[in-house]
Amino acid sequence: MNKPGIAKHNRALPNIRQVRRSCNRELYRTLKRLPGHIPADRVAEAETIYFRKVALNLPWIVENGSNRKLLADWWEREVCDGIAELWQVEPAVLAKAFRDAFGG
């Protein structure tokens, strides 16, 4: 007998396509909240960086998927500095834009 609440907490890992699309969507929403223009090649490189970081930490991210604040904190610690350097924006500005877009 499966209890209804248990299935909710035992989520299957998403496939690669789902992860890549989520990363792209989150960066797109973040990008819209930044001042100025970021060239498409830098956006693509940032998507690759973000996707790799997520893929390396996927079990933890899925486990904490319902805690947006914790995920946004992780993004700020692990991903923000690399993308801020690539896009030549202040890390604090990028982190705020991501939190506004992501909801954390």
C-alpha cells in the first residue's frame, strides 16, 4: 500500500532535455530583468555552464525542488559568479534578477 504523501516526496530524476529546458527558461527570465544587452553567444555559454552545474548536483536539486529559497541560495553560491563574470554584470545584480525571476 502506497500512502499518497510518499509518492510526492519520491520524485524521479528529470531527463536531460527537461533539465536543459528548465535551465534555459530560468536564465531567459533572469536575462529579461537585467539592464542592457547580453550577446547570444554569451547567453549560450552561460546556459552550458548552468546546465553542467545542475547536472552535477541533480539528486540534491530534485530532493530540494520544492524549496525555492534554498535552490536560489545554491544558485547564488555555485553559479552566479561564473555567469556574472561572463556577462560582465555585478554578481549582486545578477543574483537579484535571478531571485526575482525564480521566486526564491
